[in-house]
Amino acid sequence: MPKYSITVNGTIRAVDVPADTPLLWVLRDELDLTGTKYGCGTGQCRSCAVHLDGEIAYACLVTIQSIGDQEVLTIEGLSDDLSHPVQKAWLDVDVPQCGWCQPGQVMTAAALLEEHPSPTDEQIDEWMSPVLCRCGTYGRIRTAIHRAARGGDR
Ligand code: FES
Ligand code: FES
């Protein structure tokens, strides 16, 4: 009998793992959803950003036992066909370099636009600068977020 049932990307998934297992490892190792990236495991890099009931959460810090009825959204669930405005803008602007941080960037940008549909540069920097990108893609991230906010126009 699985110990936990959680809703991930709209589907109820059952897992049998210890109570203190981080959501990050449930997603990656139990559910084969490897889009959510491991960087630090301590809440510092934010590469593991997902949405929990629409709010940003860091999957390395969230234990399976704490999720309850909250709905988990990962990068795989943002759209079926890369049609989310943030994904489209990311592709149009060609944001990624190595790609390691990008799922966390995209999930954070999607949450930012939910809260601030027309964000200022300052709001973008406040939200996005803590999501560490060792490749320095922040300029393109800012451009892509403005593009997504405008509905895809340059
Ligand atoms: S892996 Fe979660 S914040 Fe770095
Ligand atoms: S694209 Fe390489 S770490 Fe961000």
C-alpha cells in the first residue's frame, strides 16, 4: 500500500517513500520527472523550483509528508507542447545556455507573471536574480519575461 498520494501535473501519483523524502527526489527518482533539477539541496540555488498550489516552492526543501492536498506543478506540466507564454518567449529569445538552471527559471518566471502580469525590470530582477545561473543568462531572461508579458510581441 503506497504511503503517499500526491497530485502532480494534474495526475494523482502514489509513492512509497520515507516521510522526510524531499519532493525533488520523489519527482526525479520515483516519478521519472527529471525536468526539475538538483543544484544544492539546501534552498540556495532555486534550480528545483516547482509550483505548489500555484506558489513557488523549492522541491529540495519540501518533504513528501508536508504536501498533503497541495497540487504540484513541474516544468513537465506547464504545457503539453511548449505553448505556455514563458516557454514560447524562452524559445523566441533563445534564453538557455547550458540549461542547468532553466527549469527553475521558467517556473519562477511563470509564477512572477501570475503575480505581476506586466512586471517592471526591478520586479523581474527581484524574482529572478536569486535563481542562480552560472552562465549569466539574466539579460535574456529579462527580455523573455517582458516578451511573454506582452503576449509574444517583440
Ligand atoms: S536544489 Fe533546491 S534550491 Fe538548490
Ligand atoms: S543556463 Fe547554464 S546555469 Fe543557467
